Amino acid sequence: MSEALVALSGVSKTYPSGTLALDPLDLAVREGELLTLLGPSGCGKSTVLRLIAGLERPSSGEVEGAVWRPGEIGFVFQEATLMPWADVAANVSLPLRLQKVPAREARQRCDEVLALVGLAPFAKAFPSELSGGMRMRVSIARALVSRPRLLLMDEPFAAIDEIGRFQLNDDLLRLKAELATTIIFVTHSVYEAVYLATRVVVMAARPGRIAAEVAVDQSFHRAPDGRTSAAYLDLCGRVSKALAQAAKAVP
């Protein structure tokens, strides 16, 4: 995990309205990492993802490694943003159709990724027939079908009930282990950030900047019973304290 897949060096972002979203920010994301970005609303977490994806350009500084070939990056948004007129299989295979992947290969890859997220029996179902958690699984499958090197996730589980969110957290860790994809995950939840991450990056309020980093070791078991362990709760306490300090930080 020593090799940087993407790095932001001295990056700032000012929008045409004059809003300074990011102050000079330095962040390196290593190959194989699951990095969580945590911070108060408006601190620029989503802007960081959009800069890495190439959807925005920095006002100053450099984003190295953000020139992606088709299929190398996947993006999961807070809303599932599925095509309501298309079934699950058609929604998931959309990136492959845009990349002009041969139909037979596209079907095979779609079937594989639907099996990975536990939705193989629902390939012909429509989004309106699925629960919120299932629709988010479809969105994750669509992002993974291209076998990306980097997966960006912008608060994807925020609207899911707690039980469903816990299950999706565990599913994401399983997928990470199986696919060895690098993941950057934005969340407002300290508990989710710690449970998922190999490293938590805490951002200060606007203009966004790195306030603290907390490495998450394997001292707690990432499973439902791990959420009540002393090691996990201690890490959550450390991150909560860093977040409280970041919220008060004055630029």
C-alpha cells in the first residue's frame, strides 16, 4: 500500500461565486487503501472526490494520477441515480455499453458483479420494485462492473436505515477484499468512518483542509460484534475528538 494511486498537492478550489471550497490541501491515496473522508457539511469532501475524478479542475495546485482511462474509476453518489425505465441488468451494464464492450462479455461481467452484490435474482427487476438498500447495491454494481482501480463513494449509505447501513458496510468490506479496489469513502458518521477505513482523514470547516489523520489498525474485529469492542470505541473516541477540534478550527 506504499504506492500513491492519486495525490493532491497544494490544491485549492474557488468557485465562480467566489466561494473558497478548499484551501491548499495535500492528500495522497495509496494503492489498496480504504480511506474515509470525514468532516462538517460544506468542508469540501465532495469537491475532493470530483477533483480526483476529473469532474472539476483545481484553481491552483495539482491532482496527480487523475487522468483515468475508461473504466479505471467508479463513482457512487448519495442517490442511486438509476434509470427507472431500465431493469437492473441494463442499469448495471450501462458503463460497458458506453465503452462498447462486446455484448457477450458485458452480460458475463454484469452477471458476475450482480452475484457479488447479492442481486443475481433481481437482474430483471426495475428500480421501483427494489428497496433503498437494494437500489444502492445496484449503483455499487454499476460502478464495479468496469473493474475500476479506484472507487469513489460520496455518502452512499446516508439515506439507508441503520440495520441496512451496517449490512452494506460489511458488504463493502467483503467486496474490497475480493476485488482489491482502492476506495475513497465520504461520510458524516464517525462510527462508519472508523469501521470501514484503513485511514480516516478529518477535514476542517470551509475552506476545506486536512485537520487530522487517524490510522486504523486491525485491533478490532470488523464484524457486527466488533462495533461494541473497546478497541473500536476507543478509535471512534479519538476520531470524534479530532472532528470536534476540526469544526472549531479557524483558517
